[in-house]
Amino acid sequence: MKKFYMFILTGIMLLITIGAYFYENSYEIPKYSAPTFNIESKKFGTIKEIKPLIYEDDLFLLILGTTIENSEEYSNIYFLNIKDNTTTHLDKFKSHKYLNSYMKISDRFSDYPEIICFYDKGVISFCFDPKILMNDKMKNKYMNNYRVEVKDFEDATTADMSSDLIFAKEGDNSINKFNVRTFNFNPSIGATGSMSNIIYTRPIVSLSYMHDFEHIVSYISSNRGKLSLYEHDLNNNNKNYFKNKPIIEDVIYINPNNKDYIIPGLALDKTSSSEKKISIFYTSLFNNIGTQTLDTIDFNMDKRGELPAVIFSQSKNKDNLIYTFYDENSKGTIRVKNLENNSYKDIISKKDIFGPLRFVRHYGPEKNSSFLLYLIEEDGKTKIKLYNMDEETTEDITDMIL
């Protein structure tokens, strides 16, 4: 009789588990279009990413573009010197089918910048001296690179690399962690790695590291039709992530391009009942600041149907969020808002801006400098602008790029 009751109890628990699984997965995961470049260039193909870089007081741009050759997509990385408008081609590789717009600038193990990208089978990375790199005769001598093939990486739909590579596939309930063993970027040593797997209870939608050398991963996961932002310490071997509470619910987007501890993002505003609104929020994985809402905007998209952009910035010794917002006609405004006192300045108002924002700052021995790169349509043509936040001047650099 006791075995019979145990059998019945086991059956009931199994039915509850199956029912809970189908209930959890009966909801459709919301999908939003993040701000992207995707602009055509005669020089660089389809531009997927642009990263500004200041090195020894000079401003450079790293440009990631794709081209189609024999029905296959290839990625190319270019290095553009703003001062003299000279371009150096750094590398070419077969594009990853989902992660062809990923490009990160890091300084993990070197005094020189490091570029990290993904190719179809894994990670490609190299560090370089920008000054010497502009001299083609010296380029190969002063650029160390490696490529690491990663098992099952070709189907990854979200990934980031800091001290390790982390990636996930659409619909999977796990994060893959791959430790890339590199020592001074020696190609013969850097071609190995080890894989570990962390199982979660819900599908991973997107993920990112927030800072080099840290093992805290932030990720967006779905829960009954809502997206929520979570965090997890990859070095923590206990199973607390099964009981992990979200940092913020109803998330639309977080910016994965920040190297700072502040995480900026967009979430559905719960306080508005009549019309859909978006909250501009920020939080931190390392400071007990909680989740702070900086502004509330109308839920309007840019002219391509993509979300507003938001980034964290530091200029003139102030912590700010820079973000775009749009009216019902997709006319956009770029706003810089201080995190401490809510004071703000609109750089541009109700114009045909679209796509992402990119920010770079530099602390120099003589003066600090910070720049904001943005896209705008003028007279029916795409323009690329560079705004000097310290001098409050704007430079049109379209001819250098398109």
C-alpha cells in the first residue's frame, strides 16, 4: 500500500512538473529591435559596428563591415585615423551568422588596445599599437593576434567576452563559459580553452559581461511573457541562480557596450496606464544603488523601427546617461542627463536621428576629452556626426566613412 501511494505521489509530481513546464513555455517571448548601424559604405561594405578610440590624445575609429563573396559573408576590420583621414585594413574573416556585429575594445592583458570579434567558428582577437599600426611596413611586427575555435559556437545567438567567453543559443536554458587561455597573445599558446556549462531555469534571451576581469554576468531571461534582467557570479559554484530574483522586470533592452559598472537600459513603464511608456533606467552589479529610473519617454521607435539608444558616459567629471527618444513621427532627440541632480542638455532636438550611440572618453595629461558618435538623415542621406562634448562642437565625418 505504501508503494502504491508513493507511485501515485510520484505521478502527481510528474504531472505538476510537466504542466508547469508547458505553462511557462506557452507564453511568447517579446522581441524588440535593438539600435543597429547597418549602413552601406563604398569603402567598408555594410557597416555593422563603429567604435571610437582615443589613444595618446588622438581619436581613431574602428569599423567592422561585411561583404558578400561567392555567396558567403565576410567581415573586415578597419582602422581609421580621424586626424589625417587614413585607413588601415586590419583583418578579414568569415562572418558569424548571428554575431557579425560584435566588436569589443578591451585592455585585459596589454598596454595596447585589444580588439575582440567573433568569426564563424569562434573568437578572433588582437592587440596593437595604433601609432605604429598606421605604418603598413611595421604593421605585422606590432600586431599580435589569435583565433580560437569554440565547439558549438556557430549556433550562438548571444555572446560576450571579458576574462572568458560566454555564449548562449536561442531557446536554450544554459550559458556556456569558455576559458580562452592566452598569454601575451602568443598564437601558438592561445589556441586552446576549456568549456563549462551553467544551467538555468528559463531561456536566455541576451547576456553580457559588464567589466573586464569581473566574473559577473548580466542576462535577460523570459518569465511568463515578460523579460527580466538577472545577474550571476560565474565563479560561484552554488545553485543560487535557481532562486535568483530579477534586478528589474519588463526589460526591453540593456546596452551591452559599456565597460563601466553602470548598466543602462530600457524597460516598460508600469506607472502609465493610458499610453505605453518607456523607463530609462540604470543599475549596477557592484554597488548597492538599486535600480534608478532617470526618465520616462513615449514608446516610439526610430525611422527603421528600432528602439531608442541609451549609454552611460562620464564627461566633465559627471556621470550621465545619453539617450535618444522619438515622437510619433520618429523625429528624435539626443539628451544628456546627469545621474545625480537630473539636470539635462539636449544635444539635438526633433531631427531624423536613428540607430545607436557610441561614446568615448579620455583622461589626458593636459586635458580630458569625450566624443559622441551618432547617425542622422539630412536631405535624404545618412550622415555620421561626431560631437565633442567638452567643446560642444559637431564634426561631420560622413565622407571619411561612407
